[in-house]
Amino acid sequence: MPVVSFRVDCLPRRLPLVGVLLLALSGGLSGCGDSYWSPPPELVAGETAADTLKRYLTPKSYWRAKVAQLEQQADQAAEEARKARKAYSEALTQRREGIQSGMKQARKSGADLWAARRKAINENRQHHKAMQQLSREWGREWKIRLEKLNKAYLALDQAPW
């Protein structure tokens, strides 16, 4: 769909609302006056025709609602990232305790300390790797949502009316 931008003062005075909508959707007014900032595709992906009309007819209202929606998503992602980091940190604490107890038992029995350490590390390696990966993924998701939120704030600031 073409990016539509127009200024109201470019319109003839007696053009009916349906005509304005058709011109806006067809891109017929895009060369008229200063062009309005076009938002990144990831911000408007998946929007309906009603959302598109709202974005062009009442951009401030549209972007306020979009900012509120993205703030909620960013807060949710931050909470999930915090939970994943906390779970990973607790798992590492348990791993450290397991390593220390394994080395302590090896000292008492006179076994190789480094072999006991490697054994304790390898016991839950897959579990720790999965938790680390989950923590990283939620961190990335949070960062992506914050970037979208910043772009939505920019769109709100640059919306003409």
C-alpha cells in the first residue's frame, strides 16, 4: 500500500469526506505540501483498514493508542526477561553449590578435584544452557519492543494533528 501523506489545506473546500478518503487511500495527495513522516513497516504491520484510516485521519489519537499498546508489551517483556534472568541466576547458584560440594567430597575421598568439578558441571549442562538461551531471548525481545516504542514516540511527536 502506498504511503499516504497530505495536508488539509491542499484540499478543495467542497470535496466530500468520501472523496478525501479515496484520495488519501489512493495516494493522490502525497505530492501536496510537506510530506508527513512515514512510520517504519514493523509499527504498522498487521493493521486493519480501519487502523489505516485512523492513522491518516487522526494520527495523534492513533499514535497515542499505539504508544500505550507498545508500553504494555514492553512492560510485559521486561517482566518476562527479569523472571528468566532470576531463574538462570538461581540455577547458577545451585550449580556453584553442587560444584563446591562435589569438590569437598573429592577432597575427603582423595579423588581428583578437577574431575569432580567437571562431573558436577556436566550434570546439568543442558538445563543451564536452555535457561541461559531463554534469558537471552527475552532480553532481545525486550530490546526489540523498546525500539518499537521509541519509534512510536517519534511518530507521535511528528504526527501533524
